[in-house]
Amino acid sequence: MIINAVKAKNVLKYAALDLENLPEKGIIAISGENESGKSTIGETVCFALFGRTFSLGPDDLDKILRWGEHHCSVTLDFSVDGETYQLSRFLDRDGSHSACLSKADDVENPIARGVRAVSDRLFEILGYEFDEFVESFYLAQREITTPHPHSVAVKAMAGIAPLEHVAAGFEDEVARLDEMSEELTAEVEALRQELDELDFQEGHLVQLEDTKNAMEAEINANKSAVDNLETAADIYMQNQPLTKQARSKRGSMRFWRFVSFMLALVSGGVWFLLAQQPEMAQSQQLLQMLQQKVPSWQDAWIPYFGFAAIGFAVLMLLFWIRSATHTSRAAVLEDESRVFGDALEKARAVTPFVPDRDDQEQASDDSGEEEATSGEGEMRLSAVEELVRPEGSLFASLLSKAEDVVADISEVRTYVEPEMRWLRAQIDGKEKQFWTQSQEVDRELERVRQVARLTEVMDGLQGKMAEIQADKDKRVRAAELLEGASGFVSSNFNRDIRDLVARTLPVFTQGRYEHLRIDPDLTVRVFSSDKRDFMDLDEVSSGTQRQIMLALRLALSEKLLNRRVQGEQFAFLDEPFAFFDEDRTRYALKALTGMSDKLSQIWIVAQVYPQGTDVEFAANLKCSRDLEALTA
């Protein structure tokens, strides 16, 4: 950027400032006594470009207005890489601030209007902003000091500003990820506390279900035993009179079968003796006895003894058949009745109900409803405990008789009725305990579901934490790489600055100092040929220090020119030779004339210039305390 013209009204000291046809190359010398308005020219240029000056920040813009005036304006004509522009800015006492940027050959059609729009467009054209400008091309009236290594301008010149911007973004993301991780950690800890409060034990549900299933199986077996006992007792009592009747008839049939047999045998024997062996002595004796006992005896009756034998034999056979029938009937009834013995044994095998009082107390603590249930359970337990089971001796006696099917109905009832009451009471107690166990299983199942849900949520959160940690690690690694890259770029920047300073420092110091060492924090040390070592700046004179710092700042200007600026550039040096003696000022002026092809227009402010310098100024502006307007 080369300044072609500066026009201003009511800016700082001057009511009017009109600098036209300014030379594009060479030194524009500005001289005059203190408070003559020399620095006003530089601050006017600074205000025109950036809407502020080095000494006045954005909040103190009203101080730019000349004392007693209500508004001010400035117009700056400049050229960049062969293109000319006109920049206008206006400010009043009420804080109204406007800006307009246009091409010099088309002022009626601005390319940007408004403070923000003009600022953005200027950055695209110039390649730098205010901070970079005051660190390189604009030396305000102050002591020349080492540029701050962490300033935005120096970072931009070094090329590490984008790297640090990205690194800062990574740091923000790392902080955000840490915050997210802390939130997730708090959530996981809360879930873990919930899990601890659930007091979940692995395998407890299986144990409860096994206990419940075992109780259910026991209850079903007990009910089956009771049903079998009741059914078998009914069958036994129904069959008992029938069995006795069958046995009695079987005995009668056996008796008459024997009588019939004996009669058939006697009748047959008489017939055989009388009819078949009449000559035998026994037959004669039998015949005489019959004739004596039966007065009307006739021999014609002898065949009837045979018929009688046959009849009695037939009758004996009939009684045999009837006896066998009643025997079979009794056997069937006895087999049916013997089931009662098996039922008795199975029922006797039913174990007494043993209440789990610990579970009842735990259930009683869980809820008021369960407390009421527990109370009912205690009443039931008392009722169960009052029932007495028939003694074992009575059971053994009845079982023995039942196996022989000789027990009376009264004996059966005397044993079965209290046994049934006792069994039903035990089943009732076990069913209540089964209901309690079912509730415990349901509670444990719900606890398992909660644990599964909480565990799933925890796994998800921990997965997110792992992802966040992975993202954080990537960003930390990237930040470390950027830090390394920034260090590398900064090292190269310092080396380049050192090389650039080496070109001008010998000229500024008349060859006494040629080499600088610039640390990463921009700490400057100068090499002394006399001491053959690098010295700190406080070991050299104040004038030499300012020569070194001027060389360093001009090197920064050169670096910015090479990196960001298109075409030639101006520089404004306000009192750069303060505390220089005349010789040093002459050498400095000579060094500035040939320092850089791109830094072609150099504005230099000084109270006076030494006589005898062979430097020819391209323009010479003389300021005076008495002048309120300056024209050139």
C-alpha cells in the first residue's frame, strides 16, 4: 500500500490537512518542534485506515476531534499493486462513525460501506489489520521495544496464528469434552449408587425361583396325597361292608359245599355198597340197619341213593362256584381297599409346615399391605400350630389293619378326619408361604430388570465416555502436533528475522554489531566482536539498543511484506531517531533508503535532521505550532 494523498478536517491538531501528490518512493521527511503536529499526520493515516489510532482506542474516538469541533472527516487515497482506492471516514461528537471505500476512478459506486464492511474489505486488500500494522509499518512516538512474542501481529507475521487458532479450537473442544466426560462420570456414579442401593446379588433370583418351584412341587404333592387319602378312605369305607358281606357269603358257601360233598359221598357210598357189592358183609350190615331204621324199607329204593349222590354232587359244585365268586369279589374289594394303605403312607410322609419367619419379617418391613398379610400369616400359623396330628402308633395300627382290610369304618374316620384337617392346614400354610415367595421372586425379578436397565445405561454411558476419551486423545495429540509445528514455524520465523536483521544492523551500528540471537520468546542478544560472545541488550548503550530494536522492527516489516502484502508498502516511523546522535541518525537514514525494494515509501518524523546527510528526501513537510492547517 502506497499513500497518494491525505485530506482531513478537524482531526487532532489540524483544522485542515491537505497532502496531495505524495511521492510513491523515497523518504517523506516530517520535521518541527514539539507539539507542532508531526505525530498528528501519522495518527490521521492510522485513523483513516482502521478507525482508531495507536494512542486512542475505540472507546476514546471522540478525542480524535479537534478541540471545540463537533465532527471530523478524513479521506485517504492509496494504491495497492497498481490499483488505486479512496477511503473516507466520518466521526462526530455524538459517536456517529461512518466509513466508505471505493475505487479512485469510481467514487460514486463504493465497494464497501460501513465501519465493519470497510474493515473486512480493507483486510482483503491490504493483507493486514491494525495490530499487525502497529507492530511493523507504524512506529508510534515511543521507545522502540522488543515486539511481544505473543502478540497477534507477531503470530500472524510468523504464520503461527492459524495454527494457534486451530489449537485453541482443539483446547476448547478438549475442555468441552472434559465437561461432557465429567457430566457422564457423574451420571455413571449416580447409576452405580442406584445399583448399590438395589443390593443385587448374582444368582439370588435363581435361588428364589428354585425355592419357589420346590415349594410349588411340594404343595402339589401334598394336595395329591390329600386327594388320594380322601378318595382312598371313601373307597375303603364304601368297600368295607361289601367286603365283609362277600367274606360272610364265601364262608357260607364253603360250609354248604362241604355238607353237599359229604352227603354226596355218603349217598354214593351207600348206593355203591348196596347196588354194586351186595354180597359184602358191610353191605349186609348196612342193609339190615336200613331195614331196622326204616320200617317200610324197600330194595327198590337203592337206586335213589345213586340219584341222591348225583344231586348232592351237583349241589356241591354249585356251592363251589358260588364260593369262588364270593372269593373273587372279596379279593377285588380287598385290592381296592388296600389303596387306602398306600394313601395313608403317602399322606403320613407329608412334612409339617415350617414358617420362614425371617422372610415374613422382611416382607412386613417392605409395605403396610404386606404387614397386614404377615399379621394374617401369624394368626394362620397359630391355628396350624393348634392342630395336632394323629399319633404314630395310631397310624401304624390303622396301616396294619388297612393292609389286611380289617379296619373298621369308625377307626378309619377316627384317624382320617384329624389327619385331613392337619394336612389341609399344612397345605394352607405352605400356599401362603408360596405366595410370599412369589412376591419375593417378583420383587427380585423387578430388581433384576432394574439392574439390567441400569447396567445397559451405564454401558452406554461408558461407551460414550470411551468415545469422548478417544476424541479427546485425538485432539490432545493434534494440539501437541500443532504445538510442535508452531515451534518449528516460530523457530524458522526467528531465524528469518535474524537473517533480515543481519542485513541492516551493520549499517545502523556502523559495522560494530552484525549478528543477533533471537530466542523463541523474542529475547534479543547481540554478538560482540570484542567479547566474542553474545550480550544482553542491557549491556550495550541505550542508543545502540534503539538501533538494534529499529533494525528488528524493520525486519518484522520485511517479513510481513514477504508473507501477506501485495506490491509496495509504506512505513510511518514517528521519532525513530530519538536518543540517536547525529552520526547514528545519518547512518540510519542511509540504511533506510536502500533497505527494501518493497518498503518504498517511508515517512519519518523528527524534530530536526542532521546537517551534512547525503540522503535526498522525496518530500519535506515542516510543521509549526502556529499552523492549524498543513498543505503540501
